[in-house]
Amino acid sequence: MSTGGASLTLRRMQALELGPRQRKVIAAALTILGVAVICGLLYFIFHLLARFVATFSPVLMPVAVAGILALMLRPYYVWLLKRVRRKWLAVTIVFISLATPLAGAVWAFGAMVAGQVRSLLDQLPTWIEYVSARIEAWTPQLAAFWVEQGDAVKGELRSRSGWLAAQAMSAARGAVSAGMSVFAVLGGLASWLVLPVYLFFMLTAQPISLAGVRQLMPFLKEETREDVIYLVREFVNIMVAFFRGQIVIALAQGALYAIGFGVAGLQYGVALGLLFGFLNIIPYLGNIIGLAVVLPLAFFQQGGGPGLLAAVVVVFAVVQTIESYVLTPRIMGQRTGLHPMAIIFALFFWGTALNGLLGMILGIPLTAFLVVLWRLLKAKYIRAVI
């Protein structure tokens, strides 16, 4: 009896044994389920990261800018350190090198802003006189209207007292929110005051070597550690190549814009051209802001019009053509692996995902990391699976 029961159980197990096709279907289903779980987990992590960055962006922005500046300026700092032999002196020279062109730009635009404010103050008495005259002209009409319709207006106000109270509360909440926003902006501006401190420590800190990175991950397998080191090395190479090259391109664009706007006769053209070129350190940011500022200025300035507007558009087109076909290929080459279209998409995507300018600043590093990760996966894992 026991032998018969055992044989029956064996036959049932053999009957339940899956065939090759069934195994493939189950394996595919489990793979899809695993990929879905991983994608959901990654989305959840990204959502938390985006909220964290959006909440603390006023604090994180100076740190990110200081990190990028330190990455680009470190060779210059090391070169100075070998010659002056003192860290504080090398850092001081680096800061002076940064502050000199910045002070020049502030002086140029400060003079421009002071001129505009002075012009506004000169016209202010005329505007006050005009407004006073209009009020005096309207006073008899308003008085007559109040005599005729005053009782009706009072009754209407009484009937809408609840609505008026609600509107007053809404306006008060809006004023409080605006005040809090002002304080938040002031706090964000105050956080920029520590940017030199961040930059000082990042420049003078001992850089982490690849051997040090390897020692930080003793819990990983040797092969996995090598993959992580490859990602770090390639990521840093792309970052350095991109931002250093972008600084050179931005300076060249600023010079070309300044020359072009000056020749075209645009007011403050030299200063605006240099500023827009500097803003192009974040790719295409200077071009976008420049078009929004320069085109109305060219049309509405004294002596401006369609002719000057066309000249400014030509300057933008020529400089952009030189940047796309001469500067970027010669300076960047293929070192970054980032296509211009991918850069534009990355700026708007990360700027939206991370809520503002910080996302645009971090967009290139994040995209570079994804490019490096894709290269590793394609070279080592995807081909192995295929």
C-alpha cells in the first residue's frame, strides 16, 4: 500500500512538471514583474529626491555651484600652489581671478542701472503732476456720482458684506504668502554669502583617489567595485571636459555678442553681450534670456526699430552658427558624449523635475551620469544577456 501510494505521488509530480515553453513563459513573467518593481522603486526614489531638492534648493544651490567651480578651478589652484607654496595665497589669487571680471560686470551694469534709476527719478515729478491733474479733473464727477448713487452703493456693499469679507481674507492670505516668499528669497540670497567658504574648503580639501573609493566599498565584490570606479572615473572626466569647455565657449560667445551688438548700435550692447555669454555656462540659458531682453530693447530704444531688430537677429544667428559649427566641435569634440539635442532636453527636463534653476545646473551632471551608466550596461551586461 505504501509502495503504491509512493508511485502515485511520483506520477503526480511528473504530471506537474513544466515543459520548456512553460518555463520560458514563467521566466518572462517573473522578469517583467521584477522590472516593474524596480521601475516603481526608482520612480519613488526619484520623486522623494525631487521633493527634497525642491524644498532645500536655496541651501543646495550654493553647494552645487561651489562644487562645479571647484571642479573646474582645481587645476588652476594646483598650478598656483606649486608656485606660491601656500594654500591661503593660492586660494586668494583664485578668488581675485574670479572677482575681477565679476566686479567689472557689476560696475558696468551698476552704471547702467544707476542711469536708468536717475532717468526715472527725473521723470517722477512729471508723472506725479500728471496723476494729480487727472485726480482733480475726476473729483467733481466722483462727487456728483456719490451724491446720486451713494445710497445704492452703500446698500450693495451691505448685501455683499460676506463676499467682501472673504475677498479681504483672501487678499490678506495672499499678502502673508507674498511676505513669506520675500523672506524665503532673502534667506536664499543670504545662503549665497557662504559660497566662498564652500569653494575654499572644496579647493583645499584632499581629493579622493580611486584607491580611496575602492576602500570605501569593502562590502562589494571586486567586479562590482571595478564597475563603480569606472562610473566615477568616467563621470568626473565628462564633467571636467564639459564645464571647462563650456566656460571657454561662453567667454568666446560673450566676446562675439559684445562685438556684434556694439557694431549694430544696441544700447549697452557690449555689457549685455558679455553677460549673455557668461550665462551660457549653463548651455543656451544666455541665448534664451538674451533674445527675451535684446529684441524688445532693439525695437523700442531711441533710434531703434525694425532695422536694428533685424541686425540683432543676424548677430544672434551668426554667433550661434559659429558656436555650433566651430567652437563646440573644436573645444568639446567628442569628449562628453552629449549631443546638443540631449543637452537641451536635459536642461528643460531636469529644470522641471527638480523645480527650477538648480535642476538646470544639475541637469548636465545627471545626464552625464546616465550616459556613463548606459555605456557600462551596454558594454558589460546587455551584450552578455544577448
